[in-house]
Amino acid sequence: MGEYNPELEEGVGSEVGEELKEPAMYKVLLLNDDYTAMDFVIEVLRFVFHKSIEDATQIMLNVHHNGVGLCGIYSYEVAETKTNTTGALARERGFPLKCIMERE
Ligand code: TYC
């Protein structure tokens, strides 16, 4: 997608040697709401984020109790794809589930 990608930004930070730095990483977070089915959240964590049933259940309950939970940390492109896929699946199923990405 041709959206804003800070990795491609020029100017400040684009100094000699920049290419030797590790690429920025992004947290993908799930937000709690009162309507999304717990089973659906577990499904998303299993199939989009490749979590085991046990880990997916733990992350879902963590979000349910604390309001937010970490799904994983990825490169910009991977984080963006997982965030968008989660949003699309939720919309398709009629759930208000919110998935966001945040620079580490
Ligand atoms: N709070 C939801 C419920 O009680 C479950 C839920 C968990 C929703 C995690 C969103 O990211 C979420 N059905």
C-alpha cells in the first residue's frame, strides 16, 4: 500500500551509516471492547499472529482484564499487514475489535 512509511522518510536521520542501524520495530496491540466474542479474539491471535491456543487465550484474557494487550513486535510492513488483516476480519464478522500498531 502506498501509505506513509517512516522507514522511507528522508532528511533528519538519513545520515551516512544509517543503513547499518536496525530497522524500527512496531508493537501490534489489541484493545478491549464489550462486544467482540472472546472466541473470535482467540481465533485472530491463532491465525493472524500464529499463537498457540494457550498463548492466544492468555493474551485475550490479558486484554479483557487490562484493556490492552501485546500481540507481537514486527517490522513496519508486517505489523501493518497484521493490523489491517485483523481490522478487516473484525469488520467482516461485525465486531468492533480494534487493533493498533505503535512504534517501539
Ligand atoms: N471484552 C470482550 C468480552 O467480554 C472480549 C474481548 C477480549 C474483546 C479482547 C476484545 O481485544 C479484545 N466479550
